[in-house]
Amino acid sequence: MRRLGLILSTAVMLVGTTGALAADLTIWWTKGTTEVEDNTLKEIVARWEKETGKIAELSFYATGDTEAKVLTALKAGSPPDLTFDFGFDLAYTPTWAFEDQLADLTSVIEPVKAEFQQGALDSVYLLNGVTGQRAYYAAPWVQMTPHVHYWKDMLETAGFGEADLPRDWQPFWDFWCDAVAPALRDKGERVYGIGQGSSTTSNDPYLIMHIYLNAFGAQVVAPDGTLQISQPETREKVIAALNSYVKPIKAGCVPPDAVNWGGADDNTSFLNRKNLVAMNPTLSIPLSQKADNPDVYANALRTVPWPNGVDGTPTPTIISVKQILSFKASPNPDNAKSFLALLLKPETIGPMLQANGGRWVPVMPKLLADPFYSQSTDPHVAAMYKQFTESATTPLPHTYNRLYAKVMQEQLWQKAMGRIVIDGWETDKAVDELAERMTALLAE
């Protein structure tokens, strides 16, 4: 019997009237943006079932719901065998590894270790606080970074061309607020310049803020794990980066409801042409148009590298490595490792990621070098490839200090934004409150 819906089980076997047999493998996965994306995973699950003769139950959940369900299951002592969610690496994986809640996946990673980028391996080689040893406590799956999208056709309607786009940091953002949006409003268009979210109910502002920090050279956590946000030079750079982030919000260049945007609201606002520019992790925005609106995908939408940082050099790209987890309390650890061994083969991952239209960036150099990425004529995939290969890449701070994941859990950066744009605080005061709480979290 196969059930379709938000929760989709790939296989449930019934025997007589005694009810369903327990699956040999349970997988909880965050639903993709397209059916193709989900179907490719279903095909791999079916392949594993055929090869092993075992039963797998694959359940898809909406963005954020996977995370909530796993948290509840962990408290109940009944987690799935495998799970994937976009937020695990940002907020939970380092802590769960330290607390000895994750399964050691070293036996799965070692045979294919040479296939991965070193940064991807580093992101899952985590410290167990009980054993005092590091091991591979997650499987690196794909990587992502926020991209910049804009409406090319609306830019042209405003009387400008792509050659008019400034490449320096603040001039780039000011151009949309001070030139393009006003020109369109003069033509009767009710449109805002930039889709700049600041809500604590979305993870996107957290990721985007760290690109802003990169643009201003503000490294809040050093590679040795020490917190630097209160150091005078770093503090001034953080203040400048936050001022740049909130400038269009305070100027009315951002849709007013952006302070309350949830996870997908920034996509919806942009696709409804409520704002001209959007910053969004992965290529989910353009890919949502590829099948049904190919002309929009190819001609109206554009993806571009981030503007140069304040020092005039390309802004370093923040890398977030998305991870698949298994838990010590998972009921079928050997089957989980068996499935991962199939999933992590380059010949499995490569076609799956290409079937997804290039939404994700591979964590295997051989796959990224494939002509699908390196010689792409697709304007969005080509821009993504350029961003990943022509600018420096840096990890999120929790790579250096696992406790920084708590900054994500408490959404401290978004709270600082709220202090400025909602409560009317001066930026330095908001940064000092942020630094105080951050210091306390990293001292625990």
C-alpha cells in the first residue's frame, strides 16, 4: 500500500489482518520545492528496497516541520533511522553530537572520504562531549549559500539595463531603493526595492546577515573558536554591517510585512513582484518558474553574484553544508548505514542533483566540475557556479565553535534587527545586547 500526501510512505506491507509490519528503515525528509526533487529520492529508496529486499518508509514534511518532529521524537526516545532538514546544521548537529545523541557514521564516510571537499568533511567531523573524541556524526549531503535574484524585465521597464548595476556593496543596494523602485512608482507600479526579511520565524535573515558580515570583514568567531564580537575593531564592523542590512528597511524600501516573514514568504513576495530584489538560499526561486514559466526563468529573472565587499574585493561566500543525520537511539542503525552507503555514491548523488535542476551545489569536487555546472548555459546555474568558484568560501561560525549554534536557535541576529527597526534602538546598543547574550551562550 502506498500513501500520498504531505506525509508520503514509500512502502508499507500488510500481512493478513494483523496490521502493518514495522519498516526496516524509516526516513523523515524535508519536502523539496518540486515533485521531481522528491521523486528522485523515492527512486533511490525503491532501488535500496529492491537491492536489499527490505522495507523503507519515507515521509516528507514541510520546511520546518521535519525539525519540529525530530525534536519531539528525540524527547520521546523514538527518532527515525535517517532524517534531513535544512536547519539541522545551523542549529542542532554540533550540539547533538556533543551530547552523544548522534550515530557515528565514520564507517560510511571513510570509504568515500576522498570524494568530498575538505570543508564538507570538516562540517561533520564533530566533537562528542561524552567520549572526548571527534568522529563523523553526520553525512554531508549538499551545500548552499544565499544568492541574489532580481527582475530584469522590471529593471528595463524602469529605464535601466544590466550594465547600470553597481558592483560595489552599498551602491548596489542603494541603486534599487533610490533609482529603480522610484522610477517604477512614477509609472504607477506599487513595488519595493529589496526583499530584506528580519523575522525570527525564518532562517534566511540569519544566513544573509553572515554574508553582510563577510562583506564588512566582521569575523565574530575566530577559527580557534573564540568570540570576537566585543573586540573594538570587530564591533565597529558588525555595527556597520547591521546598519547596511537595516538601511533599506528603515528607508521604506522593503515590504512592510517583511518583519513578519516566515520561511517561504520572501519567495512569495518576490515572485508576486512585490519587490525587485530577493536574497535566498539555493536556486529555489528561479527553479519554481522553470517548468511552468520557462520564458520568465530564462529572460525575466536574473541571478547574480553578491556585490563586492567594502574593501572592493568579491564578497566571500558563506557555505552551509546540509547534513543527513542518524541517531544513537535510531531503531535500525545498520539499515541506515546501508542506505547512506548507496545514497552517498557519486553516481547516485550526481544524477539526483542534476534532476533537481541545480538547486543544490555538490560537496564533491568531481560533481561540481561536471559540464552541467561548469559549462552551463543556464543563467542561474552559471551564476551559482561562478559564485562558488570565483570568490572565497567561509563556513558559518558554528564550525569553529559548536555553541554558536545556539545563536541560531535563539535567532539573536534577527532580534538585533528587530531592536533597530521595530524598537527604534541605536545600532550600537543593539549590538552590545547581542554581544552580551552571545557571550553568555558561548560560555555555557
